[in-house]
Amino acid sequence: MTEKETMEFKETVNRIFRAPARINLIGEHIDYNGGLVLPACVNLYLTAFVKYRNDNKIRFFSRGFNGCIETTLDNLSYSKRFKWAIYPIGLFYILSKKGYEFKHGLDIYYESEIPSGSGLSSSAAILDVTGLLISNIYNLNLSLLDIVYAAKAVENDYCKLKSGIMDQAIIALGKKNNALLLDCNTMNYEYKNMILDDYMFVILKTNKPRKLVESKYNERVEECNKALSIIKTKYDVDNLCMLKPNDLPDIKLLLNDDILYRRVKHVVLEQARVIVFSNALGKGDINQLGRLLNESHESLKNDYEVTGIHLDTIVEAANKFGAVGARMTGAGFGGCGIALIKKDNNNFKDNVIKYYSEKLGIIPDVYMINIVDGIKEI
Ligand code: GLA
């Protein structure tokens, strides 16, 4: 849409909804292994401006995309022509399969500050915000968890990405100044206060165009499933996170496969780190938090192999210039890292940008962030 069309659209909307981006403090690549994760919402937003229609058309607009993507409420099956609107259309599809009815069409304009493909979960943001707007506009009374499950079904069944539930869950359930300690096996959760006095988290955006994320992601999920099926021949477990660190020597012999073993080792030790990290967060034990961030990154680099030169370099830069700890966040293979730094480390941003750009010839971004609430109607 042009600037003028956008202004006109926004001035005549019926409803406005908003979703934040997310970071994951720790617990990486273990949501789909039944593990504990500790994500939080950050103040980069995707906003959906909605106008009601009298017919059964649904039309999707976004900043930076000319024209619109359009379909009708009786024509929701997967199609390549839906392009980026595959997520919201997928949600209409999944909810319609569950028996929900939509009485009229909509025009939706999405405006996003969440860079897509950056590992901050722009896809879960568009899914959750669309879930909330559908629920509120058509009076479906969906709970936040209903929205989370529907959003995950779109990713898994409609888009065929085997992602876990962490991103959809945090963007729906997030709470200001809190991280969400979520058990992805039971879906039990509790909030962990994140007031860190003189310290804060920052986002380190590598600006590496992400490639192969989906295929590599699915490959990791398959490796874990393969390891689990072997482990189940001896252990009575439903998922890899039910194993304990002291099972690892025996698991190594049982798997007899270096790659599968290193994947399992990461999962089991990362799960243990989440528990220690969340206790340290409660006590404000900054050094412990920093140590665990670094250990998590090393494990994702060496054992799970999802980092790469860009994430490794930005984490190295962060630690070089005073971070207490840093790690990649999200799926990896490019995207973003996070660092825990002292609030008065005024040169951190400039130093990291300089070091990283001199090494890799790409200018990264460093965002100072706040921890905010999840999806909302505004
Ligand atoms: C992506 C997925 C999540 C999770 C992370 C890695 O963000 O969407 O489900 O698996 O990667 O922790």
C-alpha cells in the first residue's frame, strides 16, 4: 500500500491488535523434545489493523508489499499464491476445520517492527495476533492456549515446519518484566521475575540472511526423533528431556553414533541448565546467569551445530566487550543472539558493531530492549 492508502486504512479501522517479538533466555531446541524453556516478550511489535467487510472475502495487506493477498472464507486450502499471508490464512483454515464459523470477511493490514527471518519469531507474532483478532471479532471465546495450539498447528500441519510450541506460547502468554518458565511436555508454566537491577538483556542481530533454516531445523527434529526411538528400546521415556545428565555415558554406548549422541547431549544438558538458570534469575545471581548463557552457546555450537560464523562472532564480540554472558537465541543458523550486560556499559553497542563489521563485513544491529506483555487488543 502507498503511504496515503495506509493512512486512510488506519484511520477507518474497526479494531487494532498487537503482538510482540520474543527472545529465548535459555532452553534452546528443547521445546520439541518435551523440555523446559525460558522465553520472554520484547518491545518490537507487529500490529494488525482490521476492517470488517460485508462479503466473505479476506484480504491481507502489509507494509512493503504492494497490492494485497486475497481469498474467500470458503477457499482456505494451502496455496503457494498466499505467499507471506500463508500464516493468517492458515489460521482461518485450522480454525474452520475445528468447526468455528466466520460470519463475514475482513481486510487486515499488518505493520511490523519485527524483522522477518531474524529469529525473533515474526511468524509466531503474526499467527498469534491473527488468532486473537479472529477470536475477538467473531466472538469465538478462544483461550490463549487455544490460540497457541491453533498457531502451532498452522506451522506444523499447514506450513510443514516441525517447530515446537515455545514461540506461539510466549507471544500469547508473555508478561511485562517476566520470563515464562514453560514445560513444553505438560504445558504447565510459571512466570519468573526478570528485574536485574544494574543489568539488562540486549539483542544482537547478525543481519546474516538466513538460509536453510527450515530444512536444517527439520533435520535436527528428525535426528532427535531417531535418537529417541533407539533410546526407547532401553529406557522408559516419552521424550529426550526425561533423561538425566548421568544417563549420558550409557546413552553414548547405546546410540553408538557420534552425531546422534551430541544432539542428545545438548538436549539433556540444556534442560539441566534451564533449571539452574531459572533459580539464578530468582536470586539475581548474575555471574551464574552469564556462565550458563555461554555454556548454552558452546553446546549449540559444538554439539547441536546450529550457530555458524555470524552468531559465533557476535557472541564473541559481546563477551569481549563486557557482557557477563551471551548466546544465540531461537532456531539459529543466523538470526539473533542475546547478551546480558551492565546497564552502564555505554560503549557496548558501538564496540560490538565495530568488531563484528570489521571481521565479517556486515553491519549488525544491537537493540536495547524491554520485557513486555504478550498479544493484546489495543
Ligand atoms: C524456533 C522454533 C521453536 C524452537 C526454537 C529453538 O524458534 O519455532 O519452536 O524450537 O526455534 O529453540
